[in-house]
Amino acid sequence: MKQQKCDNCAFRSRYDQNPQSILGRIWRWHINWCPGWKKHIASLPDQERNNISQTYSIDK
């Protein structure tokens, strides 16, 4: 099974540094429909998933 690289994503890092940057906004838009991101989030423990949901204002 292929390992997801969502934890080390360069676009995610750009969003963390500056959410208003072009790459940051693209990443934020992308996670709304990305099947890889959805798999990544589903694989996380509940506490970590909740933290990410709050950090990035994601509906659960």
C-alpha cells in the first residue's frame, strides 16, 4: 500500500507559513476533495484528527 505524504507536503508547509499565499490557498482548496487527504485523516487517531480539523477549519 502506498504511503501518503500529507504530513510532509510542501504545499501544506506553505499554508502553515502563510495561509494567504497562492500555494497555501491551493492546498487548502485541494484538501476539500483530495482522496489521499481523506485517507490520511481517516488513518489518524481521533485526538490528532480533531487537532487537524480545528487547525485547518475542516468539517469532520
